[in-house]
Amino acid sequence: MDKLNSVESIDSSFSDSYLTENEFEEPITPLKAGLDVRKLTSGTEFCIKDDDDDDDDDPEKNNLNYFNNEELLKALNQECLYFPNEDDDENNNDFDDKTPFENMMKRMTPLVENQIFKKVLKTGFGTELPNKAFVTIHYNAYLEYNDEPFDSTRLRGTPLKFVLGDNRVIEGLDIAVATMKKGETSQFLIKSLYAYGEMGCPPRIPPSATILYEVELLHFLNSAPAIEYEELSPEEKKQLSFSERLKVVRSEHEAANDYFSRDNYQSALNKYKKAVKLIDNINVANEEEDNERNDCLLKLYLNISLCCIKQHEYKYAVIYAKKALNIDPKNTKGNYRCGKALRNLGDYAESKKYLQRARKCNPSNEEINEELKKLSSQEVRYSVLEKKFCKNIFKSSNKKDDDDDDDERPTFNYEVNDEFKAIVADCMKKFIDDKEQQEFPFGSGFSSSEIACLKDMAKEFGLYYVEQKNGPIKQMKVTKLKPSK
């Protein structure tokens, strides 16, 4: 069964992508002055001081107790405290007079000039990391003779994200992560030359400290195509071949999918639109390239439409769904999303047309059938209101005929009958219960008394009354979102 509320992916070897540095979503703690890793490792000394001097004497705060105690216990690493004991083989002198980290190094693989050492704890899968990959990792960082981590993304509950080679982390960690595969967990011992240098980072990291990192590579995106594209001049960008530009498009597309998977719909929308701009006006040399471009555009338009629905921007959802249908009129997702957006806009006749097309393409799909049920329910409620309003229009019209000689227009009392109030109240209650629908149209042709009643009842239910003019016709609706002025 098609998943009609999932985004389209582009099947290619470029299945991963990137997020640029200014799009990182991890929490940032502001400093009075910026820190430069290269300056730190070359001998610049500094100290970060808490605003509250009294905290310096508080052992609770200086001992990582701001972490959850149970989680902290899980993060303890006894290897940092290892010493040989009486049970060790008397003939084995390998561990005599060695520190815990020195003993660990004997079981690890050296990576760079015997300055970085690696031990795989859990094997990863897939390809090696590409150059300039955007990585997401969890890590615990330890000092020798201390089993508690001095830094931990796991205890903070927020993974670290950075572009390899971008100087956002110490050089040793950058080199270490570049050797990993997705899903891998490894230990790395990084000597001071590739960590915090001879000066360290007092008071937390002592001088010439070797750091133990336990790292898990959660995810990576291939950032190289998009980063290299941004580094080109405008003239160089124009000279890119179709296949080269397509790599950039795929990169942006998959980056958008990553945003969508984390419910960041606005950022995903921006990325999808950027990808569309890159490929929409691209010159193609043959029919094969034209088909490939249309295939990309179809998926991008469908994803943009879905993002718009997620953000209740139904008017734009219709526009992009129809763009997709211009490429493939029988596309199930395009017809479904167009019909769903039109239902939320109150255009029930058009909505039914597109939803029925979607059902014809996929008769057994539950999401389509559920959407048609919602449409039928709203049509019934709207039909009852419409009939009641038509009666009032005819009454009002007859009254005008009787009073033709009257120069003054008849005045309306605020009072309306109980049947009208009951119908409106029922519609508003059902509208509130529908979590997806954000607007409920009431059409036109109301008396002044009925309009006044609609306004008051909308306010009573915590809704907002809105009037719109469509040429000479005035249309009314209620909405859950406060209208912008």
C-alpha cells in the first residue's frame, strides 16, 4: 500500500546529503568571545568562569551532577582506572609501570603517527564516509584516572552534528570519525597533539592530556556536491553539465528529506524549493535527460505539497500538487494531496474529483478512503447549513417584495431561531474535533442576524470568524488559527 503521507526519495548513489553550518539545530551556548580550535591547540590559555562565584565551591555542580545520576552510572568507564593486580600473569610484564591509557593503546590500532588509536566496539555498515560529510554522532569523553565523562552528548540528550574538515571539533575527533561507518561504535585515544595541546583547557582538561572518546556514528549526509557548488562562481555554475547539477539537486533533496524526518517542515520546504530552482530551468541534451529532470521535479513538487499540508498552507499545497499532476496526471499522491487540500479549503466538489481519481489509481488505499469519508461528512454538514440559509434568503426576498414602497431597508433583530443555532453549534463542534481541518467555510447569503450569531458562536467556541470577498460575493468562514492582519 502506498504511503501517501511520506516524502519521495531519489534513488541514486547519492542517497545522502548535507545541512550547511548555519542550519545546525543543536542548542548553542553564547560566549562573550568566540573560541578557535587551532588557537587552543597551539597554546592559547583561557578560562571560562561561571557568573555565580559561589558555584565554585559547590561539589555538586563541579562533579557533573547536573546529569541524571542513573544515566551517569551507565556512562562510567572502568578502563580509565585500570591497574594490574595480583591475578595478572607474573611472567607478563607488558602492563608493568603502564598507565591505564597506555595499556589500552596496546589493544588498539594506531591511525596517525601513533597519536590516535582506534578500537571497534560495534561494526558499522555501508560505505565509508565521503569527503566533507555532515555527520551526527553521540560520544562520551574521558580523562585518564577518571571513570566519569567530562563531556557527553548522551547525558545531554543531544547528538553532535558537524561537517568533517570544518574545524568545529578538535582535529583528532575529526580524523577519528572520518574512519567510521554508519552504525559503528568505536573507542579512540587521542593524544594532546591532536586534542587540546600542551596547555590543555584548564581547569577541566589538564595540560598535555590524552582523551578517550567513545563514539557512535548515528547518521551521515554527503555534503560534498552542494558545498562544492556553493564555492563556484556564477559563470562556473552555468557551465556545469546536467549530471553534475543533478548531483547537487539530489544532495539538496535528501537534505530536505532529513529535515522532514525530524518534523522540521519549513526547513524541508526551503530545501525542496532550492532543489526545484536548480533543476527547473536546466538545459537538457536529449529525451533521457528530460525524463530524468521531470522525474526529479515530480518528486520535489509532491514533497513540497506535503510540507504545505503539514503546515496548513492548503492553497500552496494545491498549487504544487497540480504542478506534479501536470507531469503525471495519474499520480496517486498528487491527486490525493490535491483533494485533501481542497477539502480543507472548503471546495468540496473539486476535492471529490481529485480524491476519486486517486481512488481509481489505488482502490484499496485506506488513506484515500478515509479522506473521502471526511469529505462526505463535511458535505452533509454543509448541505444542511446551505438549505437552512436558502430558506432565510427566500424569506428575506419575499419581505422585500412586500415592502417595495418602503424607502428604508428592513432592520434585523439579533435573534435567530434555535434550529439555526443548533446547526451552527454542531458544525463548529465537529470542526474542532477534526484535527486536520483548520478552516470551515460557511459560504454566503446570510442575514445580518445570522452573521452576528456566527461571530458570537465562533468566539464562544474559541474560533475566529473571517469574511472574504470573492468579487461581489462575500464569503464567511471560521478558522482555528488567528488571522494575520
